[in-house]
Amino acid sequence: MSVHHYRVADVPVLRLSGDIDLATRDTAEAAIAVRQRGPALVLDLAEVDFVGACGITLLVRARRRAEDDGGRFHLACCGPVVRRGLEATGLLGTLRPFDSVAEAVAACSDVPSPRTGK
């Protein structure tokens, strides 16, 4: 697994590539935790080939943590294999992946600034 991070319109975007499974879960979890300290995070899964059960659990926990903190956590660019995994677990509607990073970033626009609260 590899991890790349960047910003779009001041929203952190984390791009994961490879598999999210038992062997890579800790790497993915640590990368998400570091970048989830702000009000929003977009997880770009365009280069993810497989998400195992522990990877799905990781995504659900990250989404829940963001919601509990009043922030946003959005998935973007899920390929067919990842989308099928979300469908099979009944989580496609809960995690609601966006087709593009730009759409996911736009969905973060209503998050208050951590400095101003506006």
C-alpha cells in the first residue's frame, strides 16, 4: 500500500493505493488518523484494488469519528471492486462515495473553519 496526501481548496485529500486488508490496515489507519485532525478529510480510493472486511470497518470508524467530532469524511473515486464491497455489506448508502475528488471536496464546503468557526 502507498499513501499520498495533498490539498484541494484547503481540504486534505488522502490517496491510498493497493489493497486495504489485514496486512495494510495499520498503515491506512495511521494515515487517516493523522489527517483526520481537522474538520474534513476526503479519501481518494481511485487506486485501491481491494478492500477487505477490516478495511470496510476502518472506513466506517473513520466516518463515525468525523461525525462525532462535527466534521466530514468523504470517499471519492471508488472503483468497481471497492463499490461492490460497499454494496455487499450494505454500506454504499451510508458511506456514499463521490465520483470525483472535486465533488467530495465541494461537499466539505459547509464545514466551519477551525480558526473562525464560520
